[in-house]
Amino acid sequence: QSVLTQPPSVSGAPGQRVTISCTGSSSNIGAGYDVHWYQQLPGTAPKLLIYGNSNRPSGVPDRFSGSKSGTSASLAITGLQAEDEADYYCQSYDSSLGYVFGTGTKVTVL
Amino acid sequence: QVTLKESGPVLVKPTETLTLTCTVSGFSLSNARMGVSWIRQPPGKALEWLAHIFSNDEKSYSTSLKSRLTISKDTSKSQVVLTMTNMDPVDTATYYCARMGGWKHFDYWGQGTLVTVSS
């Protein structure tokens, strides 16, 4: 049902860099709508991680960064830490469907 | 300090109507420029946006669920209410309310409330 596609899982060793892609289409990301990212720790509500493609809210470490190009966006986590193990979701707006979320990606720290 | 808190039944029967309330504090629904949304998450699945209400009372709904949803607000009570008719077991999920920021992102979320649909 999600119109934004993410890889189901990514993994990395502590200290490594991992990236999560978010692929959309011409009616959402490709139409110029901004992309936002959320982190969801087990059993908790999602938390805003990146807004407006690449902006970090106050308190979010600069290890997290976002980018957008064409019909896709990416979230990068550098210096991976055990506490980063969580589910990550992208979100944007679709001209036909309204606000849309990605399929979600589980990040595992090896 | 901005907070949102969902409340409503834990269990509903199939075909019943679900009514959920989101009580907010730390901001006013009359000048929360971008408004408040309801979002749900079935167990082990992805987030799904349901409905949104702006400060001017403009509303928008998920196209797939529009016929079953109604969103409203009571500014004096700082509450946003979502009703969903004809509940089905597939509607079992944690339901969240969230405030929308200026970039059409969700900057504050409630803790969520798990609703189970079962006879």
C-alpha cells in the first residue's frame, strides 16, 4: 500500500556508515515534495529525525543526514552505534494520495 | 512543552464505529498552522496516514479509507477526534496522533493507543 519503497533491512558494524533509500515517483518525491525521516525504537512512537530533506531537529546527532535527488531520497547514518538499531521510515506528500510513508527499514547493528 | 495523547477503546467489535480522541497541550489547535493528523500502524507493519485537520478546519483523508473516516476538532478542549466506521479485524493497529510542522512533517507524536478489533 505504501507508495514510497525502502529496503526491508540494512545492517552494519559499529562505527560503519549505512544508507537507507526511499524511492518514490513523479507524483510525490519527483514532484518536488519534501522528504522527512523518522526513527522508531522498539515499542515506541516514531521520532522525527530529518525534515525538509536534510534538516535535523534540535537534539538529533549530526551522524544522521538526509538527501534528495529526483524521485528518491536517502538517509545516511555514519559512525553507527548500538542505539541506532531501530526501524526507519521516510515520509512525503503525494498529489493523489495525500501524506505517505515508506515501507520501513530495519537497521541492525552487528 | 508540546504533548499529544490518544485515548479511546482498547477493544472494538467488527462492524462497530471507533472513536479516538487526541488531547494536545503546549500549542493551540486554532493557531497550529499545519494542524494534526491521525496515523496508524498494524502490528509489525508500516505507518499509514489516515486523516488531517488544519487550524482553519480544512480536512483531508486517505483516499482508500475516506468513506469510513471523519476528523473533527474542539479547539476549546484542545482535542482532535477521529471516527472510523465499520471496523474490521484488519483495522487492528496502534493509532497515533501527530502535529504537523511547516514542512509537512510530523514533529510531535503521541504515545499511541493499540486498538484491537475482535468479536
